[in-house]
Amino acid sequence: MGLALILASCAVGYRLAPVGERLGVGNSSMTVVPPNSWNRAGTLTGPGKNAELWTLDGPRLNEITFYGDIEDGDTLFREIDRRSRPLPRFDNSMLPPDIADLLESSYRVASGSPLFELGEMAPAQFAGHQGFRFSYAYTLQGEEVRREGRASGAVIGGKLYMITYEAPAIHYFQASLADYEAIIASATVSGE
């Protein structure tokens, strides 16, 4: 997610996600199978404790973020200024529209995003459970690049599991959208 780079002072290393191999993501019980060799970011200070960022062509060009085992009271991103700008927290009773609002509010607080528009929302299967999917678009503070996004996920066993895909609307978003869809289709959650 583009936000990770704003919040992160630096990413420590990348490693390739082997094609066709089932991989655990986000220090969680979620696994996926990548259809291409995406670059897995190392330690970041941006995403939350159970989040992981992948990019294919480079930061801000196309990013998939995995959020797994997000428990009641957790934030999606790491707190930067808890006193002045506290991040919204997940509540395990949230419905899909509330989760979309959680993502939007998290972006607005963490990055000062001047534009964040939620798009179409629909029920969808995620890791064999009834879940949700929604689209969104945003710009980052100080930039004019419009970014498109998709989110798919579910609340499973009282925890949030969500995968987002974001890229500039021009060229990059459509170029890797099929990879994102394949990753969503491969997602599993163990130990429910």
C-alpha cells in the first residue's frame, strides 16, 4: 500500500515470493499462492503488526497488503502519534461497510489523504467464508496521482483477514489486477 511508504522511514530488504508456493503472510494464519514472483517487503514501520506488503514493479506502482489475525481493538497501521492522531480500531462486530470505513479513516489519519472515495461493495467468498469486497480510490497528500484500490476479506473467528491491492489508475492498476484476483482465490486461513 502506498501509505506504508509514507509511514515507513525505510523498508529493510525484499525477497521474492516463489511462484506457485503456498506462503504464510503478515505474521498470521493466512496463506496465499502467488501467480508471479512478487517482491515481499522486509520490516516496515507502516503496516500494523500482522500486515505484510508486496510489490511487483516497485513501491507505489503496485502493492498488495495482507492484513491477518487483526483482533478486536487492533489498528490496521502502526500508531505514529497516538495522542494527537489516534488511529481507528477494529471491532469484531463490524459489518463490511464499517470495515471499509475503518480503511478509509485509517488512511485519512495516517497519511492525511485529501481524497478517499469508497466504491462498489458486495458480498464475496474469502478463504472459504462469507466475506466482502469493495473498491476505492484515493490520492496521497502532496501528490496528484489517483490510485485505485480493491479490498477483499472476512471476519473469521472474530478476527479480520483482508487483502488490498493498490496502484496508480493509469496503466499499473489494470496491469496486475489479475494477479490480485488469483491471490484472493488462493487465500486460506488455518486454525479457525
